[in-house]
Amino acid sequence: MSEISTQNFHARYDAKEGVFWVWYDPYSYIERDIVYIELTAYYQNGTRVKDFPEIEYQVNHTTGEVLGVSRNTAERTVERAYLRLHKNITASIGLKMIQEASWQSLGVFPDDGKWVVVEMKCASTKNISLCWFVIGEVDKKTGMLRKLEVTRPFQESDEKEVELRMIKESNYSNPTAREIKRSILNMSGGLLLNITFPNS
């Protein structure tokens, strides 16, 4: 275990010292009855196991029931899967000599037993600047990736910037994952890649 977070207290494990550092946080965003527990593997010398994924679980404070993985875990799961495909994706849309790249999170939305993670990626070459969305579905209970989708790329423009700002602003009205996805597909012109993971 590497970290525990509650509504007002946080504890982080110091593997080198073998102790937990605890501090009080009166402004925490954590719900009253939820405890977040992050698991990480360490070697005996205190160094972190390189390929062991950091997994954060939500636990009901009263009953001890594990509710599932957190939003943070869902985001990391989608990002790891995307990074494995990144070179193939950028090559397939004609971006070979990338000079600049950026990304931004549009949110993590609950949807029928899963987290839906939405990110926008952008990359530029000497001649063109393109953006595309990555949409990942992660099982809330197991943390396994169910689906990874990548939209068609589109050129950055003032018009697209307005559409994107509208999608971001809609987050304040608590949209459903389906509403966000519909807006994104309309903006981008559909999917370029759709991978479903049957064993998850």
C-alpha cells in the first residue's frame, strides 16, 4: 500500500524509511464515507517495481466493501493502452515527423458500471496541426480496459475551438458519458479506431 486518503486525512508510505507520513487536509474533495487506497509494489530495498501499475481503489469506510477502482486509475489505464498504440495511430493519420505534441483531459464520467475517460491529443508537423479524441472505457470493479476508441483527426481551427469550449462547459451541467461521446463524434466526424477487449 502506498497511499490512503479519507475526507480529511492523507497518509503516504515512505518506502525508504518504512513509515507512513500522515497529514490533515480540511479542503479535501473526497466523499464522507469513501476511503481511497492506492497499491504499489516495492522491492525490499524500497525502490518501486517498475512495471507494476499503480491501482487506487474506492472502499466504503463503514462497511469495508471495495466499491471499485478510482477515476485516477481509469485515466492511467487508458493512457497506458494509448501509449502502446501511439506511434501506429500518428503514422496512420500521416504525422511522421512530429515537432510538437500536447494533450488535455476532458473528464472521467461514470456510466453503467464503468468509467469513461475522454482526452484530446494534438500533434504538429512542419505543415499541419491535427487533433483527435481518445475515449476509453474501464470496468469500475476490476479496473480492466473494456474499450479504446480514437476519433478521426481534425485540423485545429477557431470553429473547432468554440465546439471544444462548449463541450468543456457542458461538464458543469453534469452531462452523461453518452452525451459527451455524441458531441465528440459530431465534432470529429466519427471513429478512426475502435478496439474492444473481450477478456476484460
